Amino acid sequence: MCNKPKCTFYGEANDINALIHCVIRALDKADMQKEKIEYIRKINRDGNMFDSAIKTSSNYVEFVEIE
């Protein structure tokens, strides 16, 4: 994947549901449906560990800080 959509994650620390929804919205906005489905499958397979979800998510989106 060459150009990753930007994702601004501003949920509470360790809030895996907020993280997943943020990434899914970024992939939707970028019209990356194939990647979104792949991402959801990988997240479901990895379980609900926040650290592994961050690692998986960073393969699909570029996290940016809030200014």
C-alpha cells in the first residue's frame, strides 16, 4: 500500500473500539473498501489487545497529531 490515508486518533488511551472506528472511517473516506475488509479481518483475528491493534492499524493508516 503506497499512500496511506491520514487518521487522527483522539480517543482515550487503550480505547480499542475508538481506534478501530477511527481507522475504518479513514479507510472509508479514502474509498479503500478492500483494505477496510482486510483490516477488519486482521483486527478480529488478533483479538482485543490495544498494542497489537495499533501495530496492525499503522499498516493501513498514517496517524497524525491534533494541532
